[in-house]
Amino acid sequence: MQYDKEVDARHLNCPLPILRCKKALNELQANQVLKITATDPGSKKDFDAFCRQTGHTLIEMQETEGVFTFWLRKRSQ
């Protein structure tokens, strides 16, 4: 999947993956895509809740060998 920015939040615990995500989204334009990798098992629930609360779209989530990859589309302004 194509993306506009990537954040590596592996080996960081809550709330750091969400904070890094929020900072990166602030640097993107509306409808651009952010790719985030994380290893915190709670990140799956955290990113789902974050998107519901902020209006960003969780396009896809994959898990491979304990690494979670999320693709988020920044909400339109």
C-alpha cells in the first residue's frame, strides 16, 4: 500500500505510539496516508479508538510476528 509518511514506533509502550502518530498526522495534508509500525500489543485497540475519536480512517491493520502495521488516512479538513 502506498503511504506518504512512515513512523516506526516499535519497542515503544503506550502512549508513545499514539503520540508519535498524532505528531506525524499533524505534518500531513488531508487524505494523505500514514504508515505506523508498533510492537505494543495494546496498540491494536489504541489505534482503533484513536481513529474513532479523531475522525481519521484506519485503512488497514496487519500483524506479522508480533509487529503491528497500521495505515491511517488523515481526515479531510
